Amino acid sequence: MKTLPVTTEAFFKRSVGVAEHFGFRNIDDLRKEATKKGTSVLGLGKCKSPDPQIEHHVLAHMLETCNEAMELHKKQPLMFYTPSLVSHPTKPSVRISALTLNAVGTNDPLAEIVVIKSAMSILEELGIKNYRLRINSIGDSDSSARFLREASTQVRNNINELPREIANGMRSNPGATLAQLFADNHAFAQTLPSPLEFLTTPSRKYFKEVLELLENTEIKFELADRLYADPNVYSHTIFEIVEPGEGEDDETEVLARGGRYDELTRPYTRGTIPSTGIVLAVRTKDRRSSVGRPRRRKPTACLIHIGREARIRSIGIVETLRSEKIPIEQCLHFERFSEQMAYAQSQHTKYIIIMGQREARDGVVLLRNSMDRSQRTVPITDLPTVLRTLHTK
């Protein structure tokens, strides 16, 4: 596991600062809001995952907070983060700093893009530049069932050649067993076909849209058709961000893992809650237990979008303003214009940045004064300079 030359407090301050810039909210803030409003909060017990990998170790708490969040915000999608200090699942003496980013309440594949882009920006803020995004799909429940049938058939055909624990694991929990075998690059897993070969037509269509969105937002990725995850936890898109070793013999460091985890919510809800998440997990140079949080400057403007093309283009604008250290409110998790305008007004920003389909094609935005409703057209390339000037006034 990657060890960063920063303190625990610095890790959380930097990563939380980026998460909040992209619109993720602290789950504790949501609880406080619920208490003030007298809203009942749905409390659930912990979920034990059969997979010992670090992201599932944290997903148990993520599930509980996800359900609480959806109870509080049933009428709209929500993006939130959860900072955690946990023990390594196989080395309890090792302390891990972990941050989960979650987008719940939406089936839109853009949720995966926002989660991935935010995680990448956090890594860059922490000084990690040499990383790669690996992505794959295990599809819907029908896709997973088809793949597991094939794997089970191969187990039966090679039952005398496999260790007993693998054979028993495939009988009791085939999804979790295969996930561990793939993670360990086990010889048996390498004999299996790719999960991509078993995707249903709707699953192929969904994954194709995710890949197209990655290309449209200029996020570099590699298709990892041997990447696999437990279908009792994940569905559709799964991904990991890794740092390659410096030498040929050096191991690749996994910096973050995640995917769409709708299936994890099934035992606790009627149906499923559409949910996407990623966990960044690292070791820091100290053993302190403090979780730092930055003091955020009040944003001058709120960015809203009209139409899908504008929404995609907005992700790049948010990242540009982050790199320029210009605070901003944005509405990436909203789809309807009315919802975005209501949110922008609730934040009481002095300006509203509006990007429609035409503006997205022309490379401009409309900058509206919230007080007198006057507005002007600003090229996207000039937006950081204009906002910086407005912020100092």
C-alpha cells in the first residue's frame, strides 16, 4: 500500500478540500441538518463483506451512511464523502487513511465520471502524477450469472486439479472467491474468459456510454478485461487507479478502487439504491488519529449547466478552477435546470455561471449577477481570470 510523505491531517485536509470543490458533502453535515429539521435518520447495522480488500473493508460504513443520506434526500441525487481511519484487514497494526467518495440516487453513468475525476484530482493534489485508470464491467445480475455459470462449469471439469479451498469457495460463494482469485492473479482465474464476453445487451450499452464519457472528458484509461469484483457488491462498472512501479520488477501500487455498488444496498432497501463510489486508501507518515478539514473560502459563483453536453463540459471547468485554486459551487449531481437554480440561490453566491448547449459548443459561459440579473458572455479560457478579479472585489 502506498505510503505518502504527508501527515494524516494533511492527507484529509487536501483530499477533503478537493472533494468539496467537486460538490461532495460531509456526511456529518447532513446528519446535523437532519437533526435541526427534525428529520428521522434510518440507522442500519454493519455489513460484513466476504472480500478482504481494503475498499470493501470501508464499504461497510459507506453502506450505512449511504442509506442515511438517501433517507435525508429522497427527492434528489446526492454526493457525499466519508473520511475514515481504519486498520488494515490483514495487518491490524497498520493504520490506513481512507476517503470514500459517493454519488447516490442516480443511474446516470456521469456519476462514475465525476467520482473518478474527483479521485484523480485528489491524487494530483497529494503530489501523485504517475497513475493509471484501469476499468472494466461485470454487467448486470444476468451478466454475472452467465459468467459464474461458466466459471462453475470449469471448476467441475478441473475439480481434481484445484485446491480444496477453491472448490469449496466456488460452491459456497463463487463471486467472492473469483474476485479474490482475480486479485491474486491465480492461475485458475487466468484460464477463465473475460467477464466482458458475458455482458447482456443493456450492460454493453451502459459500459460503452461510460467509456465514451471518459473520452469526452479527456480522462485517459486502459480497458482491464481481467479486472473483476464480487457481484454481491458491485454491478456494471468497476475501476481502480494504480501507480506503476519504477522498475520492471516493482509491484504496481493500488491507490483507489471502486465502482457502481447498487447490489450492496439490496439487502437493506426495497430494490436497490443506484450508487457509485470509490475509496482512496493510503498510509501516512504518522500514526495520529486526527482527521483534518480545510477552512473553505466562500465561493463567488455557482456553475450550472443546461443539457448533457454542457454538463460534460462543466466537469473540465470545475477541474480548471480547482487547479487555479478558485472556490466555486457547482451542480454536477443535478440534471434539471430548476433544481440547479434553486441550489444556486440557496448558496447566495454573487454570480451564477450558466452553460447551455450553445455555450458549450462555442466555448463560452454566461456570467449572471445574482443581484441585478445582468449578464455577460465570458470565454471559458478567461473565466479563471474574471472570477479571480471578482473574488477580490
